[in-house]
Amino acid sequence: MNDIRNIVILTGAGISAESGLATFRGPDGLWEGHRVEDVCTPEALARNPALVHRFYDERRAKLAEVKPNAAHEALAALDAAWPGELLIVTQNVDDLHERAGAKRLIHMHGELRSAFCAACGRAVPWVEALPPASPCGGCGQPRMRPDIVFFGEMPYEMDRIEEALRRADLFVSVGTSGAVYPAAGFVQTARHVGARTIELNLDPSAGSFYFEESRMGPASRLVPELVHDLLA
Ligand code: APR
């Protein structure tokens, strides 16, 4: 790993599973108990705001009961110590990366502890429940919504992510099923520019074959091992 300077790390729900947060797919996954079309699309928000807000209120409340695990902590330690470029891109809407201390972080699918105004675009930190039609503190319109990127909406900061991927020497994917684009395609961009690609996951993901190397196991073991090797 001596020749590596620029690193991009993509994380998904699997990195927070051992902290006690449910993943999306699989037997106990969130999408087993809820239909995506009912809670995670702009149409669902327009049709049944109470249901959509309740779904995210419950998940926001759950954050108070969980804490970062060894995988979040290892990535935060890497962020603090790595002298080259590093970007952690998370699909997760929990705040466990930042609570562990990560700074070079993008929440590409939004954040549970944030709300934004659908009228003026103003985003504000939000830790309590968010009743539908809450007024915006800026423009006054009753249009505050969860700051979540719904299916059919554009993920955040794609330009910065693409730029980092194009400069990457190493791309690592942790705890994601590779089912959702554009994140599932990052490995292809990384390979295209000649970066080394490593997947860390409990099971092989939908895109495992794109990675040069796949290591199977729990994130709380695999991530600290990789970080140890990178910092050695
Ligand atoms: N360690 C490592 N990997 C794990 C662990 C663990 N302890 N537990 C589960 N996993 C793996 C699963 O094997 C699975 O491949 O994490 C992956 C989680 O996959 P998903 O539930 O599909 O979550 P994710 O890939 O983050 O979903 C992507 O889909 O619904 C949308 O917007 C939502 O950001 C989310 C996106």
C-alpha cells in the first residue's frame, strides 16, 4: 500500500449494523417492513406527508440510542492521520461517522438530523420530531421536510465525489449491497482511472465482481484491519 496517496471510501448501511441500526435489504431490512414507494419518493411525500415524516421521525429518534462502532472509529482515525487526500462518502443518513470524529465526509443521501425547506432550500440542524407543514425559520413557508435524498432525486455533492474518484489511488467500499446507483457505479470510475479497489462486506454484493479484492466479514473487524495496514 506504499504507493497510495488519495483515498475514497464509500460506506453503506452495513457499517452501522453493528451499532444497532437496521440495514435496508435482507430479512430484517427496512425495505421489508416498508415499501420504498410509500416512504422514500417525492410522490409519497406529496401524497402522505404524515407517513413519510413519521418514518424519518422514528429513525431520527433511534439515533439517540446508538453509538459509533469500531469501524466508524477506525475511519475517523484514518481521516485524522492520513496525509494525502481522503474522502469518506456515506450513503447513510445516520450521524455515526461524524460522532466518531470523521471530518472529510459527504452525506450523499442526506442526513436524518437535518431538515430543509422545500420552498426556499434552507437547511437547518433538526434533532426532534418534524411535524408535516412545519414553518421555515427563513421564508416562513410551511414546507420543512426531512433532508433525505429520495429515490428519483439527485444525490448531494456529486461533482466533488466524481473529482475525488478521478484522483483516487484506492477506492474502498464498506457495508453496501451495491443495489443503488450512482454509488454502485463508483467502483467502475475508480477502476477506470487505475485505482486499487477493495470491498469490505458481510456477503458478496451485487457488484463484487467489479472489485479487485473482496474481503468478507463484519465491518467492525475488517475496517480496523485495513486502516491498520494503511497507517503502518
Ligand atoms: N459488516 C459489513 N457489512 C454488513 C454488515 C456488517 N456488520 N451487516 C450487513 N452488511 C452488509 C449486507 O451484507 C449488505 O450487503 O451491508 C449491506 C447493506 O446493504 P443495504 O441494506 O442494501 O444498504 P445500502 O447498500 O447502504 O443501501 C443503499 O439504498 O434504500 C437506499 O438510500 C438507501 O442509502 C441506501 C441505499
